[in-house]
Amino acid sequence: MTHLFLFTIGPVQSFIAQARKTRDLHAGSQLLSVLVQTAMGTFRDKGGKVVFPDAASSTQPNRFLGYLGNEDSSTLAELGKAVEGAVREKWKLIANEALGGMNAPAGYDDQIAQALEIFWVFHPATEDSYATDYRNTERSLGAIKNARPVSQYHYQKDENGRKVYGERGRKCSLDGERNVKFYRLGEKDKEREISKKLFVRDASEFALINHEDMKVIAPGEGLSAVSWVKRNYAKSNDFEPTAYFAAADFLSRVKKNSLLDQKLALFKSCFGNDWDEQLLFEENYTESYFKQQGINSHFNDHGAALDVLVKFYKTCKNQDIEKPNGYYALLLFDGDNMGQWLSGTNLANGTDGKTLLSFHRKLASCLMEYGKAAKQYLGFPRGKAVYAGGDDFLGFVTLDYVFPVLKELRRLFDEHINKPLFEGADAFQTKGRKRLTFSAGVVIAHYKTPLHVVLDWARSTEKSAKKYIHPDGQRKDMLALSVLKASGEINQAFVPFRIGGDVAMDQLSTITESLRDDFSDKWMRNLAQEFALLTNDNTGELELPYHNQQENRALLIAEIVRLLGRACKKHGDGKEKEVAKLRLSTEAILPKKATEGFRNFTTLLHICDFIQRQTVKCETDNSETTKETTHHG
């Protein structure tokens, strides 16, 4: 008898989302991918075939679906335990390597052993009934997860030397769940008083370290065993900090100028291994920052280093290159209705087992190709991917490239997924000519904003994009933009990826670019102010006297054109041409039911303005417009 095998590793949030540094984020993603690859490799060695995702992909999700033929039911439990055992053994090996020769503190092995939540299930299947069998397999795994056992730590002792359940003591700075196992002494710490700081009676169970690499653990920071493994995972040590992505376009322009490139290289060499891109920002040149980060340099002090940086920026300005702006974007997207696609609900003959099995295999291959293309595209200076599993993606984007990157990732999605699946002689037929789409959340934040805050906003923004219902009725295939300003102000707006067949990113790019040379932002501010008293505070709807939406929309467009004419910096025929061009882009993102989405519309305009104020237009290359950044204190 043949069986389907569904295997999953968790918890995903603990591995990926719990992060204070970009290397934590990247390490969590890499670790999950390696563990799933270990599981798939063991399953294949036992005679199984992986159906979904593609086993050849370098980035894997936290689960896989396999197919096992002609296996005796009595041996299935042994096979499943063998796959799980291989994963746990691999995880233990990685954890031991992270110790780097140190003795493991008490409770280290306990935290490592309980870190993974592994679930798997076998379900009888045949090729003809594959569609039904797949759905039943998913249900069975869901039922197993709902009945998951509860484990407690049992390694600590009370005053009488008896073991107690649970953990008592200071919690990890990174995950906030487990007890600290590694603590770096701060400047004011004394080792003999560390038990008070960690709220434990016996400090001997903690590895008190004085690590030379400040990128691993900072003074006064405490890490659990799991967080320590993430920090020391070798494959993630080269992931750049958020400041790098806030300065990537600046670095790109400097690299093209041999004089400036040499000057910057010399400046960086003065810091040796202590250099990172946060030292491109003048606000970090303080005595406290240098002490906290353990920064050493060939300069007499931080003030002397700052003087050299300021002179370097003056030279850059003479070469028409401005200082970096301090803002970057974090992009998170996920395929829409993937459950319906995988279950065959959206396929015209999705109940046919052979068709659904073929679709799963083809989709897995397409997602792998898209993941590779997306990762390759999002390189310097555009940004860098944390993970690109195909239908889900997380990556850092240089602010200057937000709209071009979104447009290209959406185009690549159609090219590598929709086109091979639904075009050609062997195309799959769908209900209502449906196509795969994704909804995305983009968070624009200052590099000093805590990463865990930005990550929380990215997840929230992406979820909001999936739930948002456009005034014109569209659901999903949506982009949500959130701006976390350094001042504390937060703006959020939504826009469909496609509006009437056109790519909305082109319209947003046009609006953003128009504010650089041709228009002042006064027309946006005036538009919002004029209708402020007519905008409902709770719903954001504009309450106009007309009941007909066409008349309301025409009124708004007429006022927008009037304000554009006053804000345009050109004259004569040039002015008329620019106003007409910008009117088309502005009108395109204005919903047909304009009054229902008015506040969202004006917020979207303000986000375009914010991006423009943080970037400055520069030369173009062969593929897209690139821009240099500037800092607007």
C-alpha cells in the first residue's frame, strides 16, 4: 500500500521572528531550512519521494509532503521516527558546534531538546484518490497538532536540592521565553554579583563570557541556548545590519567613484573588524556608543573619527553624492489562498487525483525557480533576501528601490509561476481563469528602530493586506505600506498590485518622481486639508453631498487638477503636459468609489512624498531608475 507523508517543524515564529539583529533573523530561516532538508534527505534515503516543495531548492519552508510506495503499514512508525530522529540529531550537532569548545551550562541540553516541535503523519493513498487523500492528510496533521503534549523543564533545584518544574530566573534578551544561559559581563558588572542580576541563586549554571566579537553578544545581554545557537550559526554571520540597507544606494554610488571608494576603504580599515555600516551615521559617534559596541580604531577618540567622516561627506557632496538617509524597507509577502490551490479547489478538475498530484509537482518546481530568481534579483544595492521559499518571501529593500523592486518581483512571479502553470499545451485549467497572486506588506523604518518592532509591523501589515477589501471590491493581490517615522508617527495605506490591467507600482513611481523637480507637495497637503472636515474620523470615508459616485469622483478629480496646476513648477505647454501626466497616475490609484477610500488615498500620496523626501534622483541604468539618498535631519 502507498502512503502520503506530511512532516512539519516548528515553531516558526520562535526561529525566525524572534530577532534583535538581522543575523538572528537570517539564522532562524537558515536553520529551519537545513533541518527540513535533513528530514527530506532521510525520507528519500528510506525510499520516499518528495512531492512538495521541490527538494532541490536552497530555501525550504518548515514542512514537506512526501509519497511512499509499497510500504508495510507496520514499518511506517519506525520510518517516521527515523526522520524525526535525524532532524533532532542534526539540531543537537549544530547546538554543540555553537559552544565552540565551551562546557555546556546546566540546562543547555534541556533547552535544545525542547526547542523543536515536530509533527508527522502517514495516510493511505493512491494516485487516483490523491486529491481526497491529500485533504485527509492535512486534517490528520491538524488534529495531531491540536493534541500536542505539554513539556516542562526539570533541571533546576530548589533550596533543598530537589528538582523543580519550570525555569526560574532572568529570561533571554532575544526570545523572552527561556532562561539565560550565556551572559556577557557589562562594564558595571562584577562576576560575584551576577546571581543578583540574573535573579538566580546559583550563577554557576550560566556561561559568563567575555567574548571579543561584539556582533555575537553585547555587554549586559543574556541569551538562552537556542538564541546562542542562532547567534553563532556560521552560515548567518555575513548578514548585514539594517544600517547597511539604509545606506546601500549611497555605497553603490561611492563604489562607482574611484576617489571616494578609496577614501571610504581607508576610513573603514581604521576600524578593522569593528566596522559596520552604523558607523556611516554621525549620531553614532559618541563615547557611550563606542564603549557599548566595543569599537576600537586607529583614531585617538570618537571625535577624531567623526571629523574624518564629516570631511568625507563634504567630499561626497562636491561629487554630487549625498549622505545616506537612515531609512530602509522590510518586505514580507505570502501567496494568496495557497490552501485552496494545494487542495485543488481553484482547479477546474481539482478533484481528479492524477491532476492534483501533477499540479503539486509542477507548482513545487515553479516556486523553486521563482525563489531563485527573486533572490538573485534582490542583490546589492536593491537589498537582500532573508528567505525566498517561493510563495513566501522576506527581504530587506533599499528605500530608493521600493516600487521598482515590488514591480519586478510581481513580474517574476507571473513569469516563473503563472506562465508555466497556466499557459501552453499542458496548461492546468482553473475556475474562472484564476491565477496565483500574493499580498505583500512593506514597512519603512529607521535603522535604529528595534528590529523586533519592525518585524511585528511587517507581519501585521502583510496580514492587513490580505484582509483589506478595496473600495472597488477587490480582495487579495494587495500591497500594504506602513511607515514608522523616527518621530513616532505611523502611516498605513493600501493599493492593489494591478489597477485595470496596469501595474500600480508604475503609478506610485510616477507620483514619487514628480515631487522631485516638477511639483511641490503642497497639492497633497491642501487636498487633505480641504476635505478634512468632510472626512469621517472612524471610517475614513469622505461625506460629500452627491449620492452618485461618478459625480463625487469627478468633483475630486477636478479639484486635484486645480491643485496640481498651482503646485506645478513649470510654465506654458510644459506645465500642461506635466499636469496631464500626473493626473493620469493620480486618477488611476483613486478608487471608483472615491469617497469610501479617500483617507487611504491621501495617506498613499503622503507615503510617496515621504519616500521622495528621503531620496534624491540620480542617473539611470539599463534596467530601471536608480536614485541616490540624502539625509533630511
